[in-house]
Amino acid sequence: MSSVARVTITLPSDVVADIDRMEHNRSRFVLQAVKHEIDHRRRAELRRSLDNPHVESNGLSDEDFERWAKSLPDDDAATLVDANGGKQVRFVSGTGWIEAEK
């Protein structure tokens, strides 16, 4: 943490008492709680994004992987991705990513 900013927050007295029972350093407790909540919201936003991709990206999920891999430079293409690894998936609008039928 390279710099800090002082903020004033208002909490109910019983919440402050609970914090004091659990942690001697209130600032550290609040910092940990805020970081936890930020992480939680970022993950929730990522889930929403994956469940409802942007309209322009829908076509990308249907792109042929082989064609894309062949478009990579010849010297690196084979080492970048194991085409036999993982599972084939496809995007179903309203459902999200599902395993593709073989």
C-alpha cells in the first residue's frame, strides 16, 4: 500500500463494539472487510458477464478454434495451446456456457 487516505465512516455502536471484541485495530478490520466485499462484487460482476456476454462477443464463441490456431505464427502456435486438452464448450443464450456434444 503506497499511500493511504483517511476516511470517516459512521457505524452503529453495537457494530463498533463487535469489531472491538474481534480486532484490536479497527482500521485493519474495516480494510479487510472492504477488500473482501470488493472481491465479492468483482466475482459477481464476472459471473454476470459470463452469463450474459455482450452481443458483439456472441459470434466469437462460435469461431472455429482450429482456424484461429492456424492464424497464429507457425513458430509459436503448437506450444501455446493443447488442442486435445480441456472440454469443448458452447454458449447458449439465456443459459450460459455448456459442454458441447461430441
